[in-house]
Amino acid sequence: MAITERQRRPHILLVPLSAIGHFRPILHILYYLADQPYNNVVVTVMGNKNPIAEVEGLRKRGDFKGLDLRLEEVFGEIPQVLDPFFSHRANAISEAMERDFEPVKRRLIREKNAFEAPTSVVGDMLFDWLADLASELSISWFPLYSSGPSFATSVIELPNLISKGLTQTNPQKLDANLSLPGLSFCRVRDLTGEIFEFSEYFARHFENMKRSTALLMNTAEESDEQAGSVIALRDRLEQMAKAERFQAPRVLSIGPLIRMPGFTSKNEPLRKFAVDAASTPCLQWLDKQESQSVLYISFGSHANITPDLMLELAHGLESSGVPFLWVLRVKAPHTVESVLPPEFEARLDASGRGFIEKGWAPQWQILRHASIGGFLSHCGWNSTMEGICAGVPFITWPLNADQPLNARFVTEAVKVGIPISLKDTTVGGYLVVSREEVKQAVRALMLENKRQELRNNVQRLKKRTAESVMEGHSSYETLHSFLREITSLSSQLR
């Protein structure tokens, strides 16, 4: 049958950033698009080689059967613009990706009247320049915020922050509380430094954000209600829209978009992501530990603390007396042996009180394991959502980007964790933490009276968040309304 004889189908562009915390939520949406009744569409994923290769591998495994899925490699590598422990500049990433995408944009505009031209685009939050493509094609554009909603709220409030002198250039105001709606649980020091350092870029980012059809938030209304960031973002956009006479984009809470039982599409073969404990030493070790006795430690897929801080963390863990599972990634020229105290691993092996995982770790399985009693985390948004959805209280140790905002959300807004005591001095951009502070925080979370209060809080939040993704509740209904919108030919730019 000739293509002109077929009924035209919606064509959705998915444009992810390859960093895992950004890519996974868009991959989650792709799985939903492979489900009936949404899969009578064309989906093109445009990314750099890593996400394209991963999606291709999943397709070959049979994960997206029945979906007309097309893959196109359009970007180079993410620029390495800061230190070797991975902390990217949002503006540098966005601008580099925009340059790479320009030939693709010109081609899509030339082909805007083609039979299978795109009808909507879902892109990473940093790719705000997709607003121009959507405008040229007269289609809907949905930026997906893989960060917590407080980051988007801080961007929209940037002029207010600057006008009130609430920047990080004044040390006397670092611990000042923010009085703005949706950020009242935060302090000045928690704000992402980049929004001040590159204020012109973020001003342009916000102007483009206002042109979107809707902002997609990787959270649930129930998870955020104590912080109020989603409501504040929605209200502020509506206020600005009235004053400036533009149509405010909707703010859609469609999360949490995470890969855990109870939070995936019905066709996502989650069992294939669950590793066999018999072939996974860290899970075997967890099986031998007492219920809720183990502290899990991970700083994410890319980020990590400096070698000096790894040494302090190791000493603090050892002196705490608490069993722990530490996912430890060390980059050259350092080695695991060089960043740990002498004979540290030998003492762990002899006592059986700790386990160091030097490779990939099945995080959601670890967090859901009965022996896990706490999570020492950098508070990337995916890890934050996974910890909440597993019902595990936190010790927060944020490093960069939106992580301090997320950490304050954990400790102050929803009260499901405690912070490591952070001093004002910095070394290479990293806040200094001593071994004694590590010991005190670990014992407070795992052994002292505060433990039960935090666990009760996180269990309540887990229950409410899990309910949100059930049929008839907020995230489920918002997500599926969004999916119906982009899989219908009536999905057009406002």
C-alpha cells in the first residue's frame, strides 16, 4: 500500500539528553508510547550515540514491538566543561547541542508539509531552543524537567531573586531563607549557582519556556504538596501571562517517571532489569544482613565526591559501627586503594560489616531490599524519587546543579532525611565534610530516636506517591491525558 493511501499518523519527536538522569524519564515515556492504545504513531528518537544505542538494543530485544520507532543520531558528545568528577554547565550543554541540531532543524522545516512530518516534540528541559522548531512547524512542544520542580521555580523567579539581593555572591545571605512561594523551604546557598552566573542564558531559557505547550514535571502533585513548587510555578506563569498577554503553558505533573515496580508502563519488561541476586555479590551480601540495618551509599551514575572526601567518608563509616553498601566509582589517576584508608577493604572482609561495589549496582533493587535502612545520596532527582518510592529515609550530601535544592526538599519540605553538616569553606567547589560529621549523621539516621520519625514520614510519602500513579489519581490521569494529546492529530501548537 502506498504511503499516501494510509491514514496519516501522529509523529512524535523525542529529543533526550544522554546524561542518565535526563534520558531515563524520556525513555519511560517511550515505553508508554509502545503501549496500546498509544502505539498507532510514529516515534523518532533524536539523540547522541549513547541513548540511540541503548534504545536500539532494547528494540532488538523486543521491548517496543508494534511501535513504528525510528532512531537518528544527531548530537556529538556532551562537552566536558568542568572538573573530572562531572559537573556540567547547563548553558554550555544547551548551546553545543543547539549547534549540532541546526542542520536537522533546517531539514525538518524544509519538510514541514511532508506526509509524516512531526506533529509534536518532547525534549529535554535544557533544549529550550526546540521552541523555534515547534513554532516553525506549528506543532506542540513539551519540555521535560528531569530536575525537581523547585529548579524550574527558581528559574522563573530569577529576576525577583536578583532584585532582592538573594544571590550567592553575598556570603552574609547564604543562609537566608527564601520567602518566595514554592521556594520557602530553601536557603540562598541551595540555589543553582549557574542561574546567577549565566543569568542572561537563563533569562532566554525562561522566555522560550513560556512558548511551550506544557511543562512536564517528573513528580507527583502529592509528592510536592508540602513544598508547593508545582503550584507556585503554575500560579506564577498564569500571573505573568495576564500581565504580559501570552498564553501560559500548562504545568503537568506526570511522575515519578522511574523504573520501579508499580511505576512503569504495563509493557515495560521490568523483570529484565531486575538482576539475579545469585549472580550479584552486593545483593547476596544484603541477603545476609538484618532488616533495615544497612546504609546504602551512592552519588549517582556520574557524580562523585573528591578523593579527600572519600577518605573522610570511609573513616566516618567505619567508626559509626553501621553496616553499609557503598557504590564507589573512582576515576583515573586514582584507584580504590588510593582513596580508602590502609587495609580498609581487608577489615571489611574480615568483619563482614560493609560491602564496596566498584561497578554498576541495581539501585532500585537495593533500595527495595529488606535490609536497607537508609540512603546516603547526592540527591539527584531520580535518586530522590527512587528513595521516596522505596520508602527509605536519607542522609543528604548534594554536590552541584539542582542537588542542593533537592536535598533541602528532602530534609525541610517533606522531612524524610537529615543533612550532613556542611561547613562554609569549599575545596575545589566541594563542601568540606569531616569523618566525625559522617559518623554523627550515620548514627543519627540508623541508630538514634530520629530514625523512626523519618521512616514514618517517608512511608507516608511513599504511600501517597504510589497512589498518585494509580488509575483515577493525579499522576495517572495527567500522564494519560498528555499521552492522548500527543497521539492525536489534533495535538498542535497553541
